[in-house]
Amino acid sequence: MYDRRQKKRIQKKWAKVVEHIAQEPIDTHQLPRKLTIFLSAPPADGLVSARDHFHEYIKPILVAGALDWDAVEGRREGDVRAGLAERIRKLRKRRGEPTTEPIEPGLEEELAGLRQRAGVSEWTGPEGDIVIGRHTWKEYVRGLHEGWLGPLDAPPAADPPVEAPAAASEPVPQPTSTSSGLTDEATTTPATIDDASPTAAPEAPKPEEAEKPKEEENKPKKKKQPPPFITTAEYDNAVLSSNCPQALGPAAVIPFPHLLGFLNFPIRMYRFLNRRQAADVIGRETAAAVLGVYRPFGSAGEAATGSEEDGDSSAQWEQQRLLAHEEPDWHKNVRKREEGEIDVDVEERAKSVSLNDDGKAWFSSLWPKEKPKGAWEGLSDD
């Protein structure tokens, strides 16, 4: 009960920080600001747990600030990477970069045309992204690099390896004419022996078995994500797109503690009874994203600036150190990502949301302190 009450109290505190945004008037000829939520299924689990994490900790603060958002979900590994890279490639195509695959007209293009004819302009300020969990953050960084460094057109698919022709089998000698009569008699007249049972004739294939392969062919195949247009080894030689802005939208990296296994039950119980701490950390990051307060990411060689950046080596970028403490909780079957996922040109333009610690007194003033009541208060004379 104590943890639940304190968690609600903390969420109300951060909701009160951003609630003044809901009272600001909006121009009728300009689209409101919209955040993009990136979430994916944690390793060895489904997408429901990530959705529950968003609804429990992040959504209340977004609703308090009356902020609109769009979600990019990933059910399998690579969905977030492919979705973000495709968004960036479409943006580059709209800005006139040459490509052999033009944009196919769809709902987004029709809405953009209607807004242009109606005189409705887009939001000109920074929008921002909210990334939930380190596993999603890694795909987000890969998609960001693939979109701005990779080509607009998919690379040609590699030709499948040609199999060597099998060696010709030796011809089977035909039986002689003397033995053909015996074989014909043996096949036409079955032997009648008391101990042997009559052989069953082979059954004809059922029509249902023949129809099953046809039904499987008619079923729509699951859509697979395309392979990356560029690998991490090609980052050094890749050319940054000329349409890449000088400052990318700020990103808020939300921790997502997720631990599976029966033997980890004590740790899971401890985290369940201390959800107020997660609500405070997540509420702070979400409020910073709503307010649009951001700073540049720390480059390689700089010391960590916050307690959430668990990087032991200062030779790594801040993006590589974020939420590194979550990886030991992942399932043992998770594939280890290859190193060298950072490009200097892209990461120097990235921003991180951050609230200044000097504002603690201002935040505390928003929430009135409770005065202790005397033992005689609330008692009637009856």
C-alpha cells in the first residue's frame, strides 16, 4: 500500500509539472507537437509487457500535458530499426534526393496535400522521441544510422549459390528373360502360407492430403523486414545525407526493467515493491521530453554525467553507455550485437532530454507539504 500510494504521488508531481502545456492555446492553422514512441518486445517475451510499461508510467504524464504521440512498435527483432529507417528514407525522398523507387501515393501523401491546400502548416519546433528499453534503444540507433547514412534504394540481393549437378547414377541392369517369367509369377500369384498374413494393398492418397499443400500456398506469407541497407562496417566510408538537419530531435531513453525466470523471483518481488523509484526516474525523463528540455549527448572521452549511465569506460559514447545495466537481465539466448554501431557525424547531431537539478526547489514548491494533524483534530464532542 505504501509503495502504491507513493507511486501515485510521484506521478501526480510530474503531471503537475507539465499540466500548464495543456492550457496553452493552439493555432488553428498549425499542427500541434507530436512525440514518437518507440517500443518493442523485450528479449524472450512478447509486446504486451512493453505496452503495459508505457500505459503505467509514461501515458499519464503525456495525457496531463495534452500531448499527441505516434507509436512505432516492434514485435520481432529488427522491426523498430526497419520502421525508423524507412521513415527517414521517405523524408529524404520528399526533399528531392534522387532515387529509382519514388514514393508510392498513400494516405500520408493525401493528408499532406489536403493540409497544404487548407493552409495548415506543420510543427516547426523540435518534436522528440521516447525510446523504451535498451533493446529498443539499440535498434533506434541502428535505424538512425541506416536512414541518414544508407542509400535510398535497396542493395541488390545476392545471387543464391548454384549447386553442383549430382553425379549420374549407374544404369540398373534389366532382369534376363529366364528370370522374368519367375518374377511375373511371383508378383501375380501371392504365396499362401499358413503362418504369413496377407499383405495389405497400398492405399490411394486421400484427396484431403493433396489439398493441404494448396491451402498452404494460398495463405498470405508473413511480412519479413528487409535486411539493413548498410552495415556497421560501412559507416566510416558512408556519406551523410545533405538533408540531415544540424540537430536531430531529442530522444528520451526510458528504463525498462524486465527480468524472467523462477530463480529471479526475489529480485522481481523487490522491484515490484519499489515501483515508486521507477516512477520517479521515468516521470523525470518523460516530463523533460514533454517540456522539450534537451542537451547534447556526451562524446567519447567525456565522463558520465548521470547515475543512469553505467559506463565504466569513458572511451565510449554516451549512447553506448545508456541503460547498459539492463543487458545482464536479458535472456541467455539473446544474440550479442556487433560492435562499432556509432558514427560521429550522426551522433554529434543527436540530443538527449534532461532536466536541470537546480529545479528541485521549483518542483517541490508545486506540491504542497502535508501538515501533521493533532490527535484532537477530527474528534467530535459526541
